[in-house]
Amino acid sequence: MTLTEARNHLRSELLAVAATVVPDQTPTVTQDVGPVNEGALADDRGRESVCTITVETGDPTTPDPEAQISFAAETLEARGWKVEVDDVSGDHHHLTARRNGYDLTVDARTSDWRLTFTGQTPYVDDL
């Protein structure tokens, strides 16, 4: 798989999950960074690169971060992701998910109605 294919796959996956979790809203890509060679100065990975994408969604009329994180976990698991939901820390709700080298996090706060999905592609050497 090329980096472009991996990036496009991640972007479509993030948008699809966000649209499922908050169906009455249109998810927005707020960050689409890549490719980035995260290990260029730190080790010998050479030309390997990743892309990072962030998608935000939410419904300001019905903010319920606990329910949204729970539904995000169910949705991701149904799509084949291995999901771990962290204990709530203050007002922060968080989960991590992994599948086929892709990493994904979902964050929500009780003080904010937004739900943030951030994903990173696997390392790809196609530069």
C-alpha cells in the first residue's frame, strides 16, 4: 500500500466512524498532516513516513461524552478495530484503537460538545 492509499483509507475511515457516532452532524477534517518522517533524526528508519488526520464532530444540543465514547468504541469494534477505553480523567474521556498498523484516538470532554478523532497511518516507505 502506498502512503497516499493509506492516508485516503484513514481519512475515509475517520469520517465514516464520526458520521456514524454523531449522525445528525457533518464531520469536519481539522488537520491533515503528512507525510511526516517522524524518525528521520531519531533512528535509522530512513524514508518511512506517516500521515496524521484529525476529524471533529459533535452536537452542541446533546453533549454526552460518555455515551459518545462508548458508541465510538462499539462502532470501531464492529469495523474490526481493537479498542481500549481509558478511565475518565477529570472531564476527559478517551479511547485508543488499533487495526493493521493504524492508530486512532477519540477524545471528548464534559466541558465541550466536540468529539475529536485523530488517526495515524502505518509507516510507509514510498517517498
